[in-house]
Amino acid sequence: MLVLSALLAPACASSSPNGPSHAHAAGHRGDGEHGEGGHHDKGGHHGKHDHQGKHGHHGKHGHHGKPGDHKHEHGVAHDFSDAAEWSKRFDDPGRDAWQKPDEVVKHLAIQPGMTVVDLGAGTGYFGKRLSAAVGPKGKVIALDPEAGMVAFMRERFAKEGLTNAEARTCPLDGTGLEPGSVDRVIIVDTWHHISNREAYAKHLKALLRPGGSVMVVDFTLETEKGPPKEHRVGPDKAIADLWAGQMVARVIDETLPDQYIVVASDATR
């Protein structure tokens, strides 16, 4: 079974820190974007939704990484070709304190043998943990639109002995994966980079096997970490995007200091 993490935005989102053209930067980044409205902390209280007229920022897809690394659609661009340099930020040991990767992976409820996709995987920050979770009979597919990031992950996975993990480039408007081929998709610090999130959500739903789910981890509207607040997508909006893609979505309880987690599954099954 496959796990998709932080990379899709109609295609896979790139350069940010994982549907229609997104802008992620490789490596799930920790940039938070200040969204307007949406004052529901982490709990997903439906107050004002953070109506972001902009569906994600065009540029490269968001890679899970550190605060302030994102590339935004309206002209702010970063060169992510030097993956080794970006790894100093994306893989900084200090990131574990606020990203809480073990907790994030636990919430995915991965079973041995599953296929998990890390969308917008960047430098492969979650690779080792996802590999351990799926076990030797499972598979991790780390997607990123940046060829340099993918080359970095391939070398990293080889050094770490992750024989069940594969890094692939993906288009900006899709994942390149077959329908019904994935059990989990994880998208960290990347959802706000996706341009047409509703269409992308439909794409993600089509990838899921029965019982599959999509997890979005992104910055709250209140935290000081992350991308500019006007570019953030709060939990209410993330839930609305996923529902528009015919998925049932909800905020789950977690202890991340700067982010929320939304989990979605196919509403038609």
C-alpha cells in the first residue's frame, strides 16, 4: 500500500515543504502562511473560514521544511536546485520539536504492507519513519516536482537502506499515480501551495484504495511560524477543499504547537 505525503497539487506540488497546479517547494516546509479569518485554532471550530481568494501559490510545490522557505505564487520564487543546501533547513534537528514527526506518522494509522505517498516530500524528511511504518512488504512513494530534490532523496534512501522507499518526480498538475493504488497520502506544509485545491482533492480521492485516507498537516492561522499569514490555508478551508473533492474531512486532536492536522477519506464509500 502507498503513502502520499505533501506533494499533490493537481500534479505534485513542488518547492514548498506535498491536483491542479500547485506551488510546493521540495521538502515539507514549515512556513506558515497567515490566512485571513479562519479563527479556529486547531480545533476546527467553524467560525470564519479563512477565505483565501487565491487557491495556493503558483511556483513550485511546497516541500515540508522550515519556516520561511516557501515559494509563493505571486512572484516570490526560490531556487530549490541545490537540495543539499536546502537540507540544512528542511532536516535541521530542531525541526523535530515543532513538527513532531513521530506523532504525525502515528496519526496516519499505517498498517504493514500499505502504500504511502509523501506528497511534496522535498529532501525526504519523513522517509525513514514512513518506511518503518509500512514495513518490508509495504511501499513509500516520495513525490516532488523538483528533479534535484528527487535525486537527493534517492541518494538518501539508499544510504539509509530504505529498500521500500522510492522517490519520483511528479507533474505540477498531478501525481502520475494510478487510481486506486494508494492507502495513505500525507501532505505536510504544502496544501497552501496548491492552486486548484478542490480539483486536486478529487484527484487524491481517486488514488485511494478502499479504507484509504489523505492527511493534510499545515500551519495554523495564529502561529508565528510558517509562511506569510495571508497565504495560509486554515483548517476550515482545508476541510472545505477536501469535502469539495468528495471526501469526508475532519480536524483531529494532536499536540503540534504550530500546526493542525486534517484527515479525509472517500465520502462515496
